[in-house]
Amino acid sequence: MAIVLIFLGCFLLYAKSKHFPKRMEHWALQLKSKPVRTRIFGYTLFVASFTILSLQFGFATGIVIFIMAVLLALSLTIMLLPLHRKYAYILAGLSVLVIVVENML
């Protein structure tokens, strides 16, 4: 669950960017109209996911997992969102599925 929260936080923070895809203009307009609220909600998702990871794995391991997950989520967000819609959703879904399955083992 923490990994999904990290991906949502990255998406919210990326929505304020000028490089956000044009096909998601409706979301971008809504999120850019209230930038402070979007930023606070995105960082709240990060804090919630860090809390979940640190309670589940311990503080130090939670920090390492959180940093690696944020780096992965940011790189996937920046690389996959500009792609064609179908490919981006397939690759992002498979990435999240692999991460969640791996954490459950």
C-alpha cells in the first residue's frame, strides 16, 4: 500500500509540471488551480507511506525502501507519462504489480 501512495504522490507533484501530458489536461487544470493544496496532499502521501514502511520494516530499513521507491516512482513517472496512453498504463501497472508482489513475499 505504501508503494501505491508513493506513486500517487509522485503523480500529484508531477501534475504541476509544465511537461505534464496534454491528454491529461483536465487533471492538470484541476491540480494546477490549487497548487498549495496539491503540494500538501502529495507530501502527506509521502509521509504516510514512510510511516507505513517504517512501521512494517523498522526505521532504518523503512528509510532505505522509501528512498528507493521514491526514486523508482519519480523515474517511472517522468519516463512513462509522455508515452502513448496505452503503453504508459501497461508499463506502470506491471511495475506496480511487480513491486507489490515482491513486497508480499
